[in-house]
Amino acid sequence: MIKFAIPLLLAGLAFSADAPGVVHWTAASMKDWRTHLAPKLDAQHVATERVGDFGKYYFLAVMRNSTGQAELHENDADIMFIQSGEGTLITGGSVIDPKTTAPHEIRGPGIRGGKETRIAAGDVVTIPPKTPHLVKLDPGKEIVYMAVKVLE
């Protein structure tokens, strides 16, 4: 648990002293994620930081400033809470040129035959296991969200 202390503090996490296991992220603290994550953007134009681990599920703070890769998680679901920005979520269809990048994780440059849905701050999206998905952004735009990874 100690290894999560610094990232959690940086993400603005507040623990309740009288209720073990209760975690509270304030709206104000989540707005700080953009500033914290921006310097960590990688070649795929995404920055993530694991901000809580609770056994069968964990939380990621995520920032994207360009369209991402298509993803398919064979064993876990994603629940996305959009904090800021907007974009298009493409779900379903099939991953183009799929490559296994880690056990049970598939990535590719795009999705063929998926459904496009506009997403924006305040939206919540659930993506079941084995569902291809991709976040597409307009040029010059960014999106910040909390992803809950639910493990099967």
C-alpha cells in the first residue's frame, strides 16, 4: 500500500480516518490530474497513473491529447468517468491489425465496423471485457478521465 501513497497524494486523494477502505476523490482534486499527467504523455499521446488498487478493481487517472490505439481487454471491464474534454468513443467491431501487447491485452491502430458515440465531461461509460474500444479526439483536443478497471 505504501507504493501507492505518493501517487495517491499527487492525485489529490483523501482518506477517511474513521472508515478503513473508504476513499474520496474530490471534484477539485480530479481537476488537478491534467496538470499532473500532462508531463507524462508518451509516444501514444496518453498518460496514466494508477491511483488506487482494491484487489478485483483498480483506478487509473488518464489523459489523452490525441486519438489512441484500439484496445481489447480479454479479462477486464472498463468504467470511464469523463472529467474534462470531449471526444468520440468507438466500441465494438474488430481491432485492425491486432497485436498482443501483454497477457490478455490486444492493441491495434484502429477499429473496423465499430459504433461511434460522442463523450464529454460528466459522462460515464462502461465497456465489457472482450469489447474493442478506442478514444478518438479532434486535432488539438484532449480528454481526462478516471478509468475503473474491473478484473474478472
